[in-house]
Amino acid sequence: MAEIRNFTLNFGPQHPAAHGVLRLVLEMDGETIMKADPHVGLLHRGTEKLAEHKPFNQSIGYMDRLDYVSMMCNEHAYVMAMEKLLGVQVPLRAQYIRVMYDEITRILNHLLWLGAHGLDIGAMSVFLFCFREREDLMDCYEAVSGTRMHATYYRPGGVYRDLPETMPRYQASRWRSQKDVDRLNESRSGSLLDFIEDFTARFPGCVDEYETLLTDNRIWKQRTVNIGVVTPERAMQLGFTGPMIRGSGIAWDLRKKQPYEVYADMDFDIPVGVNGDCYDRYLVRVEEMRQSNRIVRQCVDWLRKNPGPVMADDRKIRQPRREEMKGDMESLIHHFKYFTEGFSVPEGETYAAVEAPKGEFGVLLVSDGANKPYRLHCRAPGFAHLSALPEMVEGHMLADVVAVIGTQDIVFGEVDR
């Protein structure tokens, strides 16, 4: 008999769930993993150091690019940290808009996660279905900020602008007939709120479709049930947050435990798992999409009935309106100074955290009274989750590594900042 010995395998850095930024060194005994060593360090954005060399208001866009699937939630934490030090009161309408877009972002994130996780494990159709709904929500991003991904929509004191009264429309072309265009534009004939309301009415049916494909699917359950089990005690020790800790059965959610903005007024539930495996985390995220849909619907109803300002009336931290800038010399100077030098933030230290789709995303901000941060540190949920990867995959098969990376929902922009 030839001697059987362990061998070492390079897993990545071309893994489908982590495009060129995660290299796993796996010690294998046949097909079984004895040890996994994640090597992170092929991205190095230097976001925190960059932000320390720019005025406060010029770093909001960097936050979008950290977890580039949860754009506005990242902005939210950074903007909240600034507001704490500035002592700014955000208008109520702006708070509702922020909560609504936080939940739209959560749905966007979970749709991409579900599609990519399905694709990793071998389910093709769900990826196409998820992207169908993502397109509509991306249009909501574009309607308020002018861009589909890196929105920079949240600003200290509120949001960039109020919700538009019209939606972009499709036009007939050689690829789309007039009949198709009319059908697609049915929900776009009114305001952005009309469009979002239409989306919230049909989205639960879409989630039912995903569940029909996966939840009781024999192959899906074989790939996820009892894979990557984390006990509640261990989840807390590892610093898990978001769906990772809720999947292990702990109902920890900052929106309920430490409410910010208007979450205290919202009616929603926190889904929790039982076994702490990949399948439970899948069920938690799917249910989160339904709960986010409920919150968005409540925000739409409130925003319809309550017009008002969407920006704090503090001339130091808000830019002058466009029409003022075009006709008034002082406003033009103010505009120029605002975008080149920004504003000074009082001396102090603060920490602001939001319940981002992947977990607790926090920003530690230290100001020395200048117009740029003295120190900035981001608390990325994915970093704590990735550090648990070796013990989650130990004893499993090689194919299960893909399932565990998928269930962690890691984005490396925030991990390797």
C-alpha cells in the first residue's frame, strides 16, 4: 500500500465568491479539510488613511466602495458619526427616506447574495430571477442620486435631495418593441414612491418563487444542512453580527436593540435560526427580505402624507441651492469653499453603527477640530466572519468550502480596507 499523506491545496484566488482577493491554503486528508488558512491582502484600498487626508464631506463616496453591495448603509454609519460630533438634528422626512433606502439596500444585498450563493452551489435559475428584481431597485438608486451604485446620497444633516416626482422610462428600440416598452413603463408612470409601492406589492411573490426553487430542494438541502454549524455561544465569542449570529439563534439586531433614525416606530420581526448551519442562515436572509419589504412599505405610506425638508438648515454643513449659486456671488463663494475645504467638525471621538445587511457596520471617528478626520476606523462585519472560516470548514469536504464562503456573504472591499 502506498503511504497516504496530507497534501496542501491552493484554493483561489480565483474563487467565484471572492474575485481574486481571497486565497485559502487548505490542508487536505483526501477530500476532507484538516486545516484552512485564509490569506487576505490582494486589495488594500487604504480607505481609512485616504479619508484622513480629505475633508469630511469628500469621504462619503469612499464608504460606498467598502461593501459595494450595501452602498447606502455604509454611508449612513459615516454620516451618523459626523452628525453626532456636529450635534445636528436630521429632519424627520430625511430620517424616513434614510430608513427606506437602508431597507432597499438590504434587499439589494440579499438578492445578490442569494443569486451568487445559488450559483456557487450549482443553482443557475435563481441568479437570473434575483437580478430581475435588483434592476428595479437599482433604478430607485439612480432616480435619487443619478448613479446606480456609488450613490453618495446621504449627507450630514439629511439627504442630497427629496424624492423625484418622475421615474426614468424605457424607450422603444430595435431590441424592445413598443408593446414591451408600454408593459415595462406601466409602473413608471407616476412618482418614485408610486414605483416603490408597486415593487413592494409584487416582491413577496418574487421571494415565493426563490423559495419554490430552493427551500425544499433536495440538492440545496444536501449542500447546506449541517454545513458550517456555529453554536450560539461560539457565534458570540467570534464577534458575529447580522444574519450570521441570527442564524445561530440569537435575536441580535441593532434596529431593535439600539434603534437609530425612525426604526423604533417601525413594525417588523427579527428572524432567527435554530441549528446555526448554512441552511438556517439562508432562511434568515430570505425572511429578512420579506421584513425589509414591510418596512419599505411603511416608509412609503408615511412619506406620502408628510412633506417637509430633507436637510438640516445649517448653512455650515449644507451646500447652497443650485439656483442661489447661479445668481448670488456669496452663495457661489460658499459653494466653492464647501466643496474644496468642507467644514470643521468639533473636537471629540464617537462611534456610530448601523445594522448593515451583512452585520454591524460601525465607524469610529476622531476629530481634532479640523476639516478632516484625525482618525477613522471602520468596523467591518465581514472581517469577523472571515476569521471564523477555518473552524467552520474543518472536517468538511472540499466542495463545502464554497458553501461556507457563500453563507458568510463576504465582500472584500470592507475586509481588506
